[in-house]
Amino acid sequence: MKLHADAASHTTVQAHGPGWIVVGGERIAHSVALSSTGERFDWPGVAFEALNATHFDALLRLNPELVIFGSGTKHRFIHPALHANLMAQRVGLETMDTAAACRTYNILAQEGRRVVAALLIESPAEPTSAKG
């Protein structure tokens, strides 16, 4: 009997770091939405402060049972009005920093859940020079 490694039948985040993720061998340095069904699209939420309800409404077309929102480099909660349509459609929303969202998304996708990761990818802060 031959043994073969299971091939992933869903989109996974293969790596992540400050200001980037890797999906399907491609390095992505902008906000993105990933679906466990294999769909992916650029998510125009370029900054946490610029997010609005249309950013979250766009996720409904992926027919998720759960959305994992990666809020960037730190854990920040969004105003409930921004995800009111998700709640109205009985879609769960969990918020965590983007690194944790990548890991959580991978686990849930592997379990066969209809999960979407909405990942806010922020550019790393420019180092400030010390004045002395």
C-alpha cells in the first residue's frame, strides 16, 4: 500500500510576517480575503481606520459560515455597525491580529469549515531615527 500526503483542498496561508503573507507560493503585501473554497480577492481595507460596512458586506459573496478578521499588527475590534449584515445573515465574526487570524483560518479550513479570512495587511512602520 502506498501512502501519500494529503493534498490541501483549500487555500492556506503558507507563511506570514510583518506586512506580508504567502498563499499558493505568492507573496502578498496588501489586504486580502481568502476563502476555504479557494476563492481569493484583494480586500480594499487598506487601513483599520478606513474600514466601512462595504468591506465586510463584500465577504458575503463567499458564502461563509464564519469570518476571521485579521485586524493588522494588533488586536482591534471593529464597530458592530460594520458587520451588521454578516450578523443579519447569521455569519459569525471573530477578530484577532492578522498573524493569529492566519493560523486560525488554516486550522478551520483544514477541518472543512466554510471560513473566510479577511486579512488587514499593514506595512511595517518605518524605523524612526533617534535624535541625540
